[in-house]
Amino acid sequence: MDDPLSAYPPMMTPAEVAEFTQISEVRLATWRSKSVGPPWVKMGDGRNGAVRYPREDLRKYIDANTTSSAAGVV
């Protein structure tokens, strides 16, 4: 089975993660500010630092948060 995530670079930009997950960059930024969502790295200092998402960490996050049923949903 082909892995669509493997087409992306090892360190993904927020735009690339948004494209892959169909979750907006704004929502990803909100999640970062609340310390939720997939793991990310800030490269550089302060407001000018570049945010990157390690591809393998994103894969693990998706795998850990994938459900196959609506169990517990009311």
C-alpha cells in the first residue's frame, strides 16, 4: 500500500500539514498555542522562528488518534 505521507519532506511546514490533513493553518496554530494536536518544532528564536512538523511524529499522531468506530459517541 502506498503511503501518501511519504511524498512530503521529513520536516513539514504548517501549509504542508494543512494540505495533507485538510485542517486549516489557523486551526493548527490555535492547537499549538493550546499545546494540543500533532507534535511540532520551532526552529529559531521568538516570533521569527520557523514552525515544522516532523513527518514521522505526524504519522504517529495520526495513528494514535485514528478510530474505527463511533464507540462512546452519543
